[in-house]
Amino acid sequence: MLDWSMIVAIAAAALATSFLSGVFGMIGGLVLMGVLLLFLPVPAAMTLHAITQMTANGWRAMVWHRHILWRILPGYLVGSACVFGLLAWAQFSPPKAWVYLCLGIMPFAARLLPRAHAPDIRRKGAPMLVGALVMALHVLAGVSGAVLDMFFLGRDLDRRLVVATKAVTQSLGHGIKFVYFTFVAVAPLQMEPATIARALEVPLWVYVMAAGLAVCGTTLAKPVLHRFSNEAFQMWSRRLVLGIGGIYLVQGGVALAQ
């Protein structure tokens, strides 16, 4: 069971990481997952992470709804649904070390591609590919920001469009992840919320607290994002993407060495 020190740490992480993601549309989920895994078993960490990130991204999508690139959503949902169905049927999970290594390599590989071939969410077929990749990584590793971010690094993309569109796609992805780890990966005896929460070792009020703090952190980030220029936003986004990739490579290397 969670003690109060763990709850305080989780609450602080939910607020801080939602603020961080509210500014850059990334990295907060990675940090939050690391904190949750310190205190919770994997299924519980996955579901609490999903609720927190789904709320933070959903609220961020509402705040910036006028800037969402809606035309990518049909392809994104098709790609997500296909991978979800495949994973739910096979229940296959590769070693986490290999997942982290792949996550770490992909941002650096994308940087080596010629600009004409670099990933871009606006290209034909890209939304479906993104949906498939994000859904697979949500289920297999819990986070997918490093891969999703590669498709939003076009210099002509407005920072608000980037944050808003990634928010709506991530909110959907985390929602599907919650369903997977609640009803597929974990076999509840009954489909009642209290029963599911006990099986996952997290009280329902902790979910509510994390969701509320996610909304607060996202709201506090809005004026900070307004102060960024598009050039500064893209510059720091690229640095963070490569930084995240480096973290994943280290995690993968450590996991392989154990």
C-alpha cells in the first residue's frame, strides 16, 4: 500500500510533469513514469500514468483546441486500433531493454535523415504510422513521446499547433493504454471500479488527485508557452528529443547489463 510520503511524491510529480509537458508537449510523461515505477508495480504504474497523462493531455487539447490539426486523427486512430487489436490478441511483450534501446536510437536516426525524408505528421500515411508506433510503445514501454516528437519537428509548424495536436493524440493513446492494462493485461474478477482499483493497488482517490493536479500543471503552463517564439520552441524541442533518446539508451544499456 502507498504511504503518505509516496503519495506526496506522486502528487508533486503529477503537477511538475504536467507543467513540463504543457510547455513543450513532451518529456513530462517520461519523468512521471520513472517516478511511478519507484513506488508501484508495473500494471498500477501504467494505469495511474495513463489517467494522469490522459487528463493532462486532454485538458491541454481543450485549452489549445483551435490549433489542433484535426485531419490527422482518422489515420492515427486506425493505426492505434490495429496495433491494440494485435497486442490484445497476442499479449506479446518484448524485453523492456530492447524497447528502450529502440526508443533511444530512433530520435538520433531521424536526425540523420535528409530533410526531404525526415518524418512529418502532415505527409501521406504518416498519421497511421504514428498511431501504430505510439500505441505499441504505450503498451510495451508506457511512454512514446520520443517517437511522437520526431513527427512534429518541422520548422514551419506553429508551436501551438504542435502542442495541441500532440495533446489530443496522446490523450487518446493513454486512454487506450488504460483500457489495455485494466481489462487486458490485468484480469479483474468484476468490472467494478473499486474492484479494479484494489487489483491494481491504487485507491480511486489517488487517481482523482493525480488527474486534478495534471489539470493545474497544464493550466499553469499556458502563459509560459505564450512567451516562447516558434524558433526557440523548436530549438529546445529538438534538444529535449535527443536528450530523451540518450536517457532511453542508458536505460536500455543498464537493463541489458543486469
